[in-house]
Amino acid sequence: MATDLKLSNYRLLCFDVYGTLVDWETGILTALKPLLEANDASAKFSNEHLLTVFHELEASQQRLSPSLKYSTLLATVHDQVAFRLGLPHRPTFAESKVFGESVGFWPAFPDTVDALRRLQKHYKLVVLSNVDRESFAATNAGPLQGVPFDLIVTAQDVGTYKPDLGNFEHMLRRVDEEFGVKPEQVIQTAQSQFHDHHPAKKVGLKSSWIVRPGAIMGNRGEELFDWKFDTLGQMADALESGQ
């Protein structure tokens, strides 16, 4: 392996959270169940179809309202999902609010917490997430078991959502100011090609693709990455083995 692709030569991992550390697809599908059950539609749509519809509507709403708080944006998308699916019973405001606030309960992948604790022995750990501060705080205190991060940057802090390059540029300014870490010392670590790997390349970052086999949202035809692992645990294994 080329020297510049030796994991231990880097100082900081910048994480996407939802899809990479947290199983957002399971979380979203679980949170959609009350809407589907209210319409007797639990078996009508495949998980792939539901997630594809959600992902399209979420990305569109993020472009339309980049400064909208994520939990509020999710509530807006909830009603849009019902309309797109042709469901006769549209959710109430309260039902959509519950959906929007479900983020903090979405489960972590089984390997995540252990892998983060192993990786933090070598790297600064930074979050660059398309959520709001309150939602991430709930995730960090719950599913992520209080694992400490050195810096947390949310869409709420930046005023735009990934894949906007401004989110990455904001993160890079912060890690330079706070830790003296330069872009060439950062690995963007994420599942989503759409949200993370493609924009990361545009700002000159190396990236580690955490595939999460079977994932539907965020995939793109062109796969960009410098490292590729099925799980974050495998990345921690690679670091510890000297790769």
C-alpha cells in the first residue's frame, strides 16, 4: 500500500453519523410504521421503495430549505412521503412531529461504539452531520453511549446540508483553527457516496467508504473512495494491524 494510504499517517477522522455510525435506514423504517399501519399499508411497499422515496424527498427538501432544522425538515418530509405513496390517511402535525423527533432513537450499528473507542486512541474524532444539535445530542447520549467527539459540526451550525461543499469547508476551517489539522491529514469516513464521498473528493479529502452492505440510501453509480470497509469495526482492525 502506498505510504499516503497508510491509515496511521492521518490525524483526524471526520464522520458522517446517520448511515455510517447509526443505522438510519432501520430507524426511518421503524418510524414510518405508524403511518403505514394507519393506512393498512404495512405490506404494500418494499423497504427499498420506502427508503428510495424518503431519500429523494429528503434531499429535495434540504435543497429547498437548507436552514430548516433537521427534525422539522423530517416532519415536513413525513407528510410528503404519505402523499407520494398515495396514502389516504395523511399524518397529523403531531404525528409528523413524532417522526421528526425519532432521530435520537435510531439505533447504532453493532460495531460502532467499540470501533469509535478503538479509533479515538489514534485520531481526533469529528462529526459532520446533516442533523441539528439537539437531535445529535440525543443520539450521542443514547445509541452512541456517550462516546466523546473532539468536534461536532451539524447542518444547523453551517446553515446548509451535505452534499453542499460549504459544510466540508466549514469543518476544515474549524479543525485547522482548533487542532492545527490540515486537509491532507483528514479522512472523511462515511457510508453515503451522495452526501460524503463525492463532495469530499471535490474539496481534496481522502475518504474511507464504510459500505454497510445492503444499504440503499446515498449510493451512487460512481463509487469514490481511498479505503473500503464493510463496517467501521473492519476499519479499526485495519488500523490496528498496521495497514
